[in-house]
Amino acid sequence: MTASGKLRQALIGAGANLGDRRATLETALARLRAQPGVSAVERSSYYETDPVGYLEQPAFLNLAVGIETTLTPEALMTALLTIEQEFGRVRTVRWGPRTIDLDLLAFEGEVRTGPALTLPHPRMLERPFVTVPLRELLAGPRFHFPRWEHLRAQLGPDTADPAFLRLSDE
């Protein structure tokens, strides 16, 4: 089953550090908007960040995306992986360079641990390149509902190092 019939919200982290990063992310968002069962796609500002883990690579452009969808979490994850593949995403080096990265961070009403999908994303609260844009997105009117209050509390105040995370006008 690909659609649940019930409209729910999902939060996605997006980033890129190869090629025209902004154009890639904008095109990926357009593809996400065009997915059957996906509506109300909104995004945070763009943030440029230094790489984490594997440091010998270009800086990343990151943002958080919120959607409303009737898709199941599995169907949404499949759609995100398909969009990554369309942009030539190759998974060879852990935390390495990438044309695009789309992570399903949280899905309204879903908590699960599995080999293919863990919700909420297990490392999202450890990563300022996720927490800062996500905090911004959750402050907006469409996503400022009590259903995300627990996540807002977990995100806490913005303590990101400004040298690491820079608002981007790219």
C-alpha cells in the first residue's frame, strides 16, 4: 500500500555539495511536489555547512523540508530514494560528497526501528545542519502544531557554531 488515505505531515532533511547545489535542491523539491500524494511542500532557508566526518570535500548546502502527504512512510522513503537516484546519488564513501541527500527525519504519528526505516531519524538531533533548519521550519505557521511540540522541545535553543553553519544566499 502506498497511500494511507490520511493526510499527515513529514519532515525531510536535504543537502548537496556537488555541482550546482541550489539548482539541484530546487529541482528535487519540484520533483517532490509532483509526487502523487504529496502536497504543501515548504522549506527552511538554505544553510551552508562544513562537512562532518569525511572532511576532504566541498561545503554542503542544507535545508529542512516539511510536507503534507497521504503516502505511507515507506512509500515516501521510496520516493526520496528515487529522487536521489535521478540526480545520480552514489553511496560509496560514508559521509562523503553527494549530488543530493534526502533524509526522512520524522513522520507524524510514527515511531519505528527497522533495517530500512527508523523514525524519527536516529541522528538528527546530533547534527546542527539538521536541527537549525528544522527549528526554523517548525516555527512557521503550517508546522507549528502541538503534534511537533515534543520535537521542538528536543531541538532546544539554537546553539550551532556560526563558523560551522552559515545562512546562505546562494
